Amino acid sequence: MLFYPGSTIGIAGGGQLGRMLILECRRMGYRTVVLDPDSTCPAAQVADASYDFSQISDFIKACDVATYEFEHINIKALLEIEKKIPLLPSSAVLNIKQTRASEKSYLKEKGFPVPDFRIFNDTAQVSSYIQKKQVVIKKSVGGYDGKGLYTVKSLSDFESIKSQLANEELVVEELVPYIREISVICGRNIKGDITVYPIAENVHDNGILHYTLAPAEITEKAKNRAYEIAVRLIKTLDIKGLLCVEMFLLENDEILINEFAPRPHNSGHYTIDACDISQFELLLRAICGFPMIAVECFCNAAMLNVIGKGIDALDFEKILSLKGVKVHLYGKKDVRSGRKMGHINIVGKVREEVREKLDYIKGIVYRPA
């Protein structure tokens, strides 16, 4: 089934990903409705209508097809939506993402390369396991953007955080000696056609994506391997929509999957200004059944997240004095530490020039108070 312009797209979740998807929907002539408890959330600010979870029946009646922009959505609500209208990707995909343990176990069972890991429900078992290992400990439930994630290089490190991990399911994985973190975003439509974006290189700070550079400077062998993994995973999951696969690149050009996201991703924001088809348009094409033509990236690009900084903290005169710089703000009123308030894209023909502008803007955005 094709969903033509004039149809209504329902979005479960009201964050910035939903907001940017809605802006593409508006450009292409689609109506949009949002399902979120906050009627002033970023997506609701630009949607045609918004509903809270007590109004889910009205939300469903308003939609022709629905998607989601966040993993931590009530699965029961999605199942209710799925009974009445197409939900793409399916709730089965999101169900795998409900815990880190289920995600890691799925990947391992399907033969995808992942760091060696164990799942524990008892911190005493963890103490025994890590005596001679350097590991990353992740809370299985509720972790994202660096939350519930701890790097442990010694038993004393573990003892200092042990009280925070009591009564939790824990994923304990080896600390991988990677040389780069990279991500692949690909889309697959309801006909099974697939399109991939240039591979991005990502730099994190305290577990939150700080900035992205694209295309990543990696070998052809690494590129081919990353694409092979991402395409195989989107087929294995039977996703109709978008998939982002975050990966560790090792010295020998081998690749391990860190995690995946069945939705638009922060590391794909550069596509809004650097590509002929943004990740948000590609998602719309995918769920509406339209062609997944090859994406063209016109230039080198960087994306800097604006984290914990409100409008008053940004020097727009300096930032906007640079050619090839685009500011994207999310309409969030409350500024909090670690909260993504917007992002800044930088595009240019020469990679080094893009990198220089990125460093300059980082200095402006994150200058000491």
C-alpha cells in the first residue's frame, strides 16, 4: 500500500526526531499527529494535532500509517496502534530494544559481531567475573545518552559504583580497544528496497554524541564490512523504515556492533544539509512505499550537538558569520545538563575546512562560563 501526500502520519513520541520528521512531512504535503503526554513537546509544536496516551483511540483514528521516534515507548500502546493501522517499523523490532540484554542477546543469536558480554542479576557475580578484566557495565533497562553506563578498569572502580547497580539486570561487556566509533544509517521500504548513507564517524563525551564527521575516513575494506553488516541486519529485523547501526572499528578493520536504533539517529542529522535526501525524508519514503533511490552526499559535513545550552548561551552572530553553517534548534524550554537542545551542521567542499569550523564553533558553544 502506498500512502500519498495528503495522508496523515502518526508519530509515537514527541522529541526532536519527531519534530524534524514532521518538518519533512509538511514540505511534502502530509498531515501529522503526535502521541505524547506533553502537549508542548518539540514535535507537538509543529504537528497538526497531538494526543496523550488516554486519547490513543483518537490518535489511531486520525492516522493512515504510524511510526515511532524513540525506543522507550509503551509497547502495549504500540500493539494497540498496530492492530488498527500499519506501524512501521513493527512493534516486534522495538520489543527487542526494550532492554540492552535482549538487544545484545538477539544480535549474538543471529550471528552478528558484538563485543564479548555476559548478563548478570547479581553484583557479586560481576565482582567475580571482572577480577582480571576491563569492562563496560550497562544497566539493561532505561539507559541512553550515557545514562546507566560505567567504564570499569579495576575492582576498585567497580566497588565505587556497586551501590548504584544493586537489584539491576546488568550487561557486562569487554572494553573494546576500538580506533573509531562509526555508524551506518540505512532505509528499507515496504517493498524491501534498501538505501544506505555515507558512513559517519562519531565522537562521544560522557556517553553522549558530541559531534559527527561525514563521510568517515576509513578503508574500503572497513566501509564494505560496515555496509554488509547494516544491510544484513535491516533484512534480518525485517525493518520497514530506518535503521542506524552504531559500530566499533578495530585496528584490523574488523567491526563490532555496539547497538542499533530502528529510527532516525543523531549521527544522521548531517544529512539534512549535506545530502539530497535527508534521513527524515528517507524514513517518510520508506513507510509510505516510495522509491529508495541512491542518496547523494554533496560535500563534507560535521554535526555538533548543542547540549545543555539554551538560546541565551549561543553567540549567533559569530556562529552564523561562517559560510556553510546551519543552526537547528528543537524548541525545548527547559535547559538541563546533558539535554540536547539543538545541533549545528557545517558543510563544505574541503574536509579540513569543515573540521576547522567545527573546532571554532565548539569553542564558542562550549566556552567556559
